[in-house]
Amino acid sequence: MAPSDRDRVVFAAVVFAILFAQVLLYPGIPDLVVALGGTPAAWGGDVGAILSAGKWFLTAEFLGFVLFAGLWGAVSDALGRRTPLVAAGALVGAVGYLTLAVLPRLVAFPYDLVLAVRFLQGAATIGAFSLAITTLMDLEGGHGRNMGAAGLAIGCGVAFGSPLGGQLYGLGPFVPLLVASGALFLAALGSLLSTDRVPDQSRGGTTAAFRRLFDRPSLAVPFAFGFVDRLTAGFFALVGTVYFQSEFGLDAAATGMLLGAFFFPFAFLQYPFGRLSDTVGRVLPVAVGSIGYGVAIIMVWLAPTVALAAVAMVFVGVLGALVAPATMALVTDLAAADQRGVAMGGFNIFGSLGFLAGIVGGATVAGSVGFRAAFLAVGAAEIGIALVALPFLFRLDVPVRP
């Protein structure tokens, strides 16, 4: 195996482990929050209380993502090193998951402290995640191919994490946390097997790295798509989970399988769709995929049975796989070699803000107005960003380069 191919496998595996660990928790978030002391156990099945229970637990992690993603990227660009930072971020993230799994069962652990640990775990994990993807950006072989590998890893992480997490909750609410910690420990070790391939010009300090990012306003287009795409992911992580459980009476295991109907096609189509974007350009996959993605989200709410909801979720996964690698490849196309770390950090900041909007906004709308309004709002947002940004996309469809 060529060194670049080996490194592609290694960092794709790191990305997989991080997303796998994150998504393990989603199918049973209400149960986990109760076990951690976030809300009384006797909530009576009230949907508003269930949504509120999971909202802040998920939000704490993504606040860490938002505040630290750009800093990790800028530091890596300034130092000209990524691998040690990936390992450090994964290791601290593993300790965070382990702390949440163990300490609340040994000592009195206020829920505010749980949220603080969750925030620190997110701040560390985003460094490993964002810089692993940035390292894939540094590899030769085509940006669509490399971002397709990242997308495949992301998709497989969520595809396997969701169904397995649902099963693990059957063994106890803290078991997914322990497995997530183990996955990140392995990611930290695996990242040390690779070679840094940071371009030589990636130097000049963190301030210079941020300044160079602002010299590329065209990056706002893929950042905007990243925001709304992750908004839908945050929406399904909490609101979709509660909707499936309240509407269809599913338990955590069955919810994980239904989420898997989205995640499996989303996973396994990312690599071929990423390579397709190297051939046809980024505009067609991003624009067509985003419009179809929004329609498919609305179809999920319209589905009257679990089987039809699963079919709609498959369509969501296919169309999401068309959009995601092309959007990340567009970031790579537009970013100069000496700003890849901070550019991908910026992309992940906007993505994390989108995830937060999906969690907090989706839970607020669903709890106060209803699930119908929440699904329509999220689907319309995905369609709207595609229609508004289409002229800019045509102007930004840069020539594909290796």
C-alpha cells in the first residue's frame, strides 16, 4: 500500500471512530440524561420535557465544537503539524467520555458539572475530527476522492453508531459512554501511525492563519451549506429521535435501526459520490442534492407508518451523501494550501452552529408548535439555501484539481 493510501485509511478510521462515538449516544439521549441527573426520572412521557432533557446535553458538546474548531485549525497551520494534535484531541475526548461514564456513579456529580465535562470533551474532540479531515485534504489523489473518504468515514460512523448505540442502551445507560471512550482511545493510538503531510507554506502564526481565511470570502458558500446540512443532522439527533419514539412507540433499539435507514446509504455512497464530483464538478451534486434532501425530510414527517418512514429516511441518506463530500471538496478547492486547517475549522464551526440550531431550534419549535412545523421548517431551510446560493455556486464552480 502506498504511503498516501495508508494515511488515507488511517485518518478515515480516526474520523470514523469520532463520529461512531458521538452517535452511539443519540438513540437513548433521554434515558442517559435521566441517569446523569439532568431531569427527574418521572417525567410522565411529556414530549416537551423529553426534548428539554436532551437539548442542553447535546448543546454543551457543540458549544465546545463551535468555540474551538477554528483555533485547532489555526494552530495546526501555524505549527505545520497535525498528527500530534489529532492524537491529543482524541485522547482528551476519550477521558471526557470515561469521566461521564464513571464519576457520576462514584461521587455526587452535579448536572452543571456534567455539562462542563461535556463541553470540554467537545472542545477536544472537534480538534481530532477537524484536523483528521484536514489531513485528508493534504493528501494527493483528488479532492473529491479524499473528501469522499472523509464522508464515507463520517457516514459509517453514524451508520454503525446509531443501531449499536440503541442495543447498548439495553445493557445500561452508561455503556455507550464506555464504548465511546474506547473508540477515541483507539483513534488516538491510530493517528500516531501516520505521517504529517502539511504543506511547507503552512506557517506564520495563528493570527496570520485567521487573517488568510478572511481573504477568501468565497468560502462563505460551502460554509452556508455546511450549516444547513448539519442543522438537519442535529434535528434528527434529538427531535427525530423523540418523534419516532412518541409517534410510533419505538424503543431505543428500534429508533437506532430507523436512524440507520438514513445513515447506511449516507455512509456507503459518499465515496463514489465524492469521486463523481471530481468528474462533474461541485454545483450539480450540491444544488440538486440539497433540494431533494429538503423534500425527503418533509417526506419523513408525512410517512404514516414506520416502514414508510424508513423508506423516506433512505432517500434522506442518499441525497445527503450526494451533498456532503462535494461541499467539503469545495472547501478544499477554494482554500489555499496554507489555510486548509483553519478553512476546515471554519467549515466545522458553521456546521456545529447548524447542529446547535437543529437541536435547540428544532426542539423549541417541536415543543411549542408541534412536530409538523419543525419538519417543515427544517426541510424548507435545506431547499431555501440551495435556491438562494445557486447563482453563487455557478460562479464558484472552480476547476477540479488534484
